[in-house]
Amino acid sequence: MAQKNTQTRFVIFDGPQEDKAPGTRYISKNGSATDLRSQAAKFHTFTDAQDFAEQNHVTLNAFTYIGQEDFPELELQG
């Protein structure tokens, strides 16, 4: 089986920092929380994620924070 290509992107997590436990939530492209990883807003840089949070009034703190996540290329298209 061929290895899937993945790329790391910055995302904004919405929940405790517990090593991406089940129930991990993300901030979506419209600034709301989502359970669907595919709907998470994805950023190339930490600064892009910070700017998005500021523009969408997302308060960054211990529970809503910027981190990195690996995504298959298919999830990054579109």
C-alpha cells in the first residue's frame, strides 16, 4: 500500500490540550467551533492563524490555542 502524503498545517484547537484526545474540536473557516477536522481552518504559518483569530474575535488562551496537525493532501484541496 502506498504511503499517503501529508502536510502539517497550523489550526486553532478548541478544547483542553490533551494530545488531541477524542472529542477534539477545531475553529472552522467561519470562526465557529466544529468537531469535523476537515472543516478546520488551516494555516501555513502561526502568524496567519493569529491574524485569523484576531479578525474573527477568537480569544486565544489555554483552551483555545494554535497548534499543528498533519493533514492528508486530499483534505487540503479545495
